[in-house]
Amino acid sequence: MQSLLKDQNDISAIDNIAYRQCNEGIVTTPIKIQNINDAVLAHYKGIHKRISYLSEYGCPYSCKFCAWSEGEGSCQYLPAERVYEDLKVLKECNEVEQVDMADSIFLFPPQRVNKMLELIEILNINWTANARTNVVYSPEFIERLEKSGCIWLYFGFESMDDDVLVYIDKKATSIQNRKVNSAFRNSNISTISSFIIGFPGETPEKFMEGTYEYLINEHFGDYYLYVFEMENENMPIWEEREKYGLELYPQKCTQSEHRGTNWKHFGMDSETANQLRRKTMQDVRKCDSCKAVYRTWQSRYSWPLIPEFSRIQNVEVEILLDRLGFLPVDYSDVSTQRKKRRKLSKS
């Protein structure tokens, strides 16, 4: 960072960066990873009620959509006691009330989790984090998470088709995804589950029979739905582009899109994926029995929306507000909008 700030001309001499060079594609410089225990806690001036914190370098997994392939095999994490001391400083100096853990997987490794939850509970702060579904979330463990101040967890479900999860190298299954969604249903911890449409190898049929049917019939709570994008050639899936027939069309991308948003492979193309995304989101909203709600506007507000309500009640409120706000999008006929509005007002 200091080298870049000094406008150093020869960036090839700077460690830990990747850049695009004419006729050579992506160029990466030598990787030199700092010992995380030597990292100094960033200091902030003034009051910050909500702040991000990182207690881990890299990731022990190797999902093929992740551009951070260099993180594989080089995961480092701070001990529970260091995490506690850092958060204590942030609370005392900046009056922090909520910490968003920026780790790829905060509840890792297992041997530090119990001690970390025990210490964080002492601080009496709220926290959020990324998590995995290939973990056993027993009622006792979820209760410990609640007591420590956890208010929501972000899970990358990615797909509800086991073949697609293998293509991704997720090292998780659709059954584990289902178990996690069910385990947190009656807790006070909100869960946000993300899905990808169009990962190389996925067909429209696999998506509809897997993720679509799950969102319509089973999912409870917030979800994200992303269309696959080829962010850059560092993504491991790029090495298998011939296997899946993956082709990019950067010339078709608009100025607001990066070069990897227009693509096709043997199973699908980006236009079809975007159509499926729009259909899924609308069908979920229009389905009276659905308990899934797309997370868009919610992040702008304090969480939970109504603190005195249970999680189940808050999800119901989210669903009603979402359906009300999107009435003009979901129903073009004005009289139908009015009927739906009256029905929603009685809910």
C-alpha cells in the first residue's frame, strides 16, 4: 500500500498484487503473507457504533467462484484472547455496539470457537459473521451464539443441487443447507442465505428443480440471488473453462458492467440466468405460502426491524413490506394492485 501511495512506477516489484497487462493478461506478483499475529489493530477517531473487524487471513476452502485462490492452504487466525482484547479496545475507545466480522469464516477453527464466544459474551456487543453449512448447529450451540451477541449469520448456500455444489467444490450438500435453515428458524439469530444462478455446469432445469423449488416451498428468511459472473481469470473455475464450454463476451457488456457479466457455457447463458433470477424473485413474492424474502432494503434499517418481535414475526413483517413495495412491479393492473393491497393490510 505504501508503494502504491508513493506512485511507484514499477508495480511489478510490489508484492501481493494482481494487475492486467497488455498482451499478457493477469499478472501476479510474489505472494508474501504477513503473520496475522503481527497485525496492528486499526485505530478510529470518534464514536463508531458499527464497525468491521478481521480476525483471519485467507480461507481453508477452495470454492471455484472465489477469486482469492491464493488463500487456500494459507489460512491464519487470531487466538480467541486477541480477538477479545481487540474488540474490548474498540468498545472502550469508539463506543462500538455492533461488529461485523469480515472473516471468510468467523466460526473457525473449532478449537477457538467456544473460548471466543465465551469472551465476546463478556463485552455485551452485537456481532454478525460469515459461516458455513457443513457445521453441526445444535440447539445448544445456537443458544451459545445468541448469548454471545450474534444477531445474524451469512451462509453461502450457492445451490440446492448437489451436482452444482460439486462443480463449485463447495464441500457442502443441499441436505446440510436445509438443516441449517431449519435449525435457526426459531432462534433470535437471523440468517441470510445466498445463491448463484448459472455457475458453469448448471442448466435451467437443475436450477428450477433445485434452488427455485427450495425457495418457493421450503426456505425461511432472507436470501440473496446472484447471477454468476467471471470476475477475473484468477477464479479457479477459469482453469476448467474448456470442460464447461465457458466463453466470455466482454464486448457485449455495458459501461456499468465488468467484462465477465456476459457469458455462456454448455448449460446456460447469462441472459437466461438473469431471466431466471427475475422470475424467481417475483414468483417468491407472489406466492402466498412462501416464507422467503429477498434482502434489499432491509440493510438500511436497524436490526431486527422490530426488536420486541420474534424472528418469525419479523420475517412476516419483512414479507408484507416487500410484497407491498413491489405491487406495481408484480401486478400491472391497477385494480389488482388495490385488491392485493387490501389483502395485505388485513394480514
